[in-house]
Amino acid sequence: MEYAKLLGILIVIIGFAMKMDSILIIMLSAVVTAFVGGLGITGLLETLGTSFVSNRSMAIFILVMLVTGTLERNGLKEAAAKLIGKIKSASAGMVIGAYGIMRAIFAAFNVSFGGVAGFVRPIIMPMATGAVEAQGKKVHEDYLEDIKGMASGMENIAWFFCQVLFVGGSGALLVQSTLASLGYEVELIDLAKIEIPVAIVAVGVGIIYYFIKDKKLVKKYYGNKSNSKA
């Protein structure tokens, strides 16, 4: 049946809806899709091999996810939470802001950590929640969802605005080719120079916004200090 080939998509939808392990869901979906589509083990391995060679960046992303999954199973989340828990004055907003600065610097050199799935979820999220728990507070379920959104937003802001600082990166090349089609010939180094203040302002505004928002959320969910352990 043709519809059977969509089984992999159904697995992804159900898996994420049930909040199961994302890496396991993706791998299971890939294997099921391969077998349902008639590829078999040999076809699956050949496809992965071909994709690895022709799409190195995607292959690296997959490898990062696999490595992260392995580390996560061996206590990565707990180690991250324990590390930030030693800093008593830390808050979720501070953790997200610090990550924004670090992410911006590495993005300028076109270094990716695996994005939301490969780095934010297994490392930044435990550190953010660990900062809350270090203050003697139980992480409110709604507050946790807000933290997820802020951490993911910080990742997207820093990566989007800072990756074009890398001369020869895909973002810069896209802008250069687009301008060329409109009759504007520009050098990549000139594009990077112009983007520097834009990237600094964008990341800075993002950090300030999420820091202030976190303060408001803490006040909303925990009120004064006497209610912090509620």
C-alpha cells in the first residue's frame, strides 16, 4: 500500500506527541520507512552511505545527535544540571543569555552544535532547570514550557544573525548571489563587516528580552521568596 510508506511520519508524530526520546523516534522512523519502502537493510545502508558523502553537513548533524544521545543516556543531563547548580545566583534567563553569547561566537565561525535537538534540549535545558532548582524551587510545568521556548528562540536568533559573519558560509553566499541577481556585486568580506553590528544588536536584544521575560515569569509562577518552594 502507498499509504504504508507514510508510517514513518506517523511514528514521528506519535512519538513527539508522547514526548518520547527524540533521537530514538527519528532512528525508528528511518528504519521503518526503509523497510516499508522496500529498501531493506542493504538499501538503507547504501542510502545512508550515499547521503553521508553527498551531504556531509547533514551527516555531521546526525552524528552529533547520535553522540549526544549516547552521552545523554550516560548522565549528560544530570551533569549539566549539577554544574549550574553550583552557581547559586544563576537563573534560567542568565543561562539562556550566556548560551546566546557562546552560540553567537561559534556561529560566526560556522560551528554548529546540533541545534535545538542536539544541544539545547540535552544540555541547555537541564542547566536552565538546574538553576531554578538550585534556588530551592520546583520547576513549574508551564514555566518549563516557557524556558523551552526561550532557549530555542535564543538558538535561532544567534545562529540566524551570526552565521553570515563567516566568510564563505552558506548564508553569506546566499545573500551575495541574491544581490548579484539584482545587479549588486558585493564582496563576502564587505557583507560580513556590515552584518557585525546587526548581529551584535540582534543577539543583545534577544538576551535582554529573555532575561527580563524570565524575571517576569519567576514572579508570575513563584511570587515572593516565601513562596519559592511551593
